[in-house]
Amino acid sequence: MSDDEQTVTVNKNKSHRKDKPWDTDDIDHVRCTSLSRDFTLNAGSSGKLTHFNFPTTKLAHLQKNLPLQHFFRNTEKIHAQLLLTSKQGVACTLDLVHGSMAVRTTRKTYDPYIILKARDMIKLLARGVAITQAVKILNDDISCDIIKIGNIVRNKERFVKRRQRIIGPDGSTLKAIELLTQCYVLVQGSTVSVMGPHKSLKEVRRLVLDCMKNIHPIYRIKELMIKRELAKDPKLANESWDRFLPKFRKNHLKTSEKTAKKNEKLETRNAARFAAGLESVSSKPEKKVYTPFPPAQQPRKVDLQLESGEYFLKKHEKEAKETEKRKQKQAETTEKRQAERAEAFIAPAEEAEPTVEEKLKKKKRKQMESEVEEEEAVGVEKSKKKKKHKHKLAME
């Protein structure tokens, strides 16, 4: 069987895919081609309408920010109409009664996609984005994404805490995200509005959703910073960047490691308690002796009061006794807490350095010991020689 006849195994998902000779690597799939006024698709037609409701709280914001040309009353509805831009040829209508905004094409409209861009614009305006910032969405290279974060976390306190992480102290985290992704980010209520290039929107969405899933934004910001530096190097354009990116993992301790850590803490605590003159604390509770018989019936509260004589006391006497007990208990707890706090301030036992005289004495003692050992070694050698000499004489 020759090499030509051998069939190449292809993945099932890619078996019906065909080669695309026109789709080369140098093509930028994200780049948008801007249309000129010469492009006249459906020229002269108008009336394509898209409307969007906005909350009543944003009414003052919209009236203040929108450059309204004139108001007119029509069938008990107060409208405000304006032309967004003379270049794009899109008209916008603000309904103050029903709380809605609508955009529609005019006879001057030449771009068929501009109606969707205008829809995104009024959506951003309803979210609280400034008019100067929202108008930028009409550019071809800028898109918007509204990330819903309200249904990710159930607990309200936890939700507010994680949402605040996106903003950071004095808005520092939000500023870092905007600088690294070249996007405009607005956190408001249960949504995050993002405006920017197509590629950056994906990174911001990932960062925001991870933050709401209890992954701190600083990890993603570090990744973005490294990626920005790697993008400057043309040699790494066709290589994988996985080896340069940091890998953050949670440290899950084994049960044996947890117990060892717990025992270590307990030992240090017991040492401090021993130095303070307190009893040591054991990690395991004392085992009770097993008995097959049930425990004896406990006396009632009334029986105990009858035994102690408290049952026959008057109301003010009972109250006085209870306050005395409470004060005694408070005094015991305060004493116990003070003893526990004093544990941290007890200095550990330190070994004092020997003085000069002690060092000299130690040196002399070592010298004498070495001399005695040498004398003993010489004496043993002499005795061995004498024994050998006697043995030779005996043999002769």
C-alpha cells in the first residue's frame, strides 16, 4: 500500500469543511469598512423605527444632555425630536409621557447598519451614559456591550461587595481596565455598560463575570499587562503566550496538612498559656465512659428553686440576685479575656550570651580535658609496650 493510497483520518466535526483559498492570514476579520455617501442602498426610503424604554429616574438626565431642537404636542403626547448627526441622517424622538426613546431613518440615511448603531446609542443613554460618550458608538470601529450581573450572586451584601471590586478604591481598578482595554466602562445598578473596540469587549466581559464569581480583577489586569508587552514583540506574533502568562491556582491543603497546621498553632498557644500560668488547651475533648443505662432524670427548675430557697424570695430580691450573678460572670469573662490578651505580650525565654570570664573558663576546661585525654592515651600505649616486652622475655 503506497503513501498516496493511505487515507488521512479527519475529525468528524471538520469532515465537511472545505478549503477557503480566499481566506488568508493577512485578512483582519474584525476591521469594519466604512461606507461613503456614494453607497445608496434603499435610497430615498425612510421610516425604519426602533424604540427603547428608559426609567423615569433618567428623565432629567436625558432632558439635560440631549441637544433638543424643538418640542411638539401630538395626541396628548409630549415629544422631543432631534437629528442625531447631519452626517448619519438618523432622527431621534423622546416621548416624555410613556418614557421611551425612538430612532428612525430619514431620506438622508445611506448606511443600512446605522439604525442598529442608533439603537445602541439610545440604550446607552437610558443606562446613564453621557451624550458626548454615547455618540461615539456611531463610529464603525466602536461597539457596545451591556453585561448583566444582577442574577449571578444571590446575597445582596456579597453582590455589592463584588461589584465594588470592579470600581476599586477611588476608581483605580476601573481606570486600569479602561487604560488596558481602551474601553469606556460604566458600572451602574445590576449592569455594566462597556464601549470600545470589538476585541476589548470580550476581555472586559470576561473580567467582569470572573469578578462576580469571586475572582479578583487584579489577576486579569496582570494578564492584560503582560499581553500588552508581548504584543510589542513581532517575534512572538505566531507563538503561544501561555508560558508567559501567570497561572493562579487555589492552594487546597490535604487533611494531614490541615491537622499538622492546627496542631502547630495549638502548641504555640499552649506554650504561651504555660508561660502565663494558665492551663493548657487540648485539641480533642475527653471521651465519656460508656454506660448502657440512661442518665438520671434531671430536676425541674422549680425543684432547684425550692431546694435553694429562691422560690420563696420576693421579686426585687430575685432581681438583685440575678444582677449579682451577672456581674460575677462578667468579672470572670473579663479576667479570662485579659489573660488571653496578655499571652501575646509575654516574651519568649531567651538564652543569655556568656560573658568573657565564662568563655575563658570554658576554654581552660576544654584544654584540661584534652590534656587528660592525651595522657591517658600515652599511658595505654606504654602499658601495651610493657606487656609485649614481658611476653618476649617469657618466650626466650
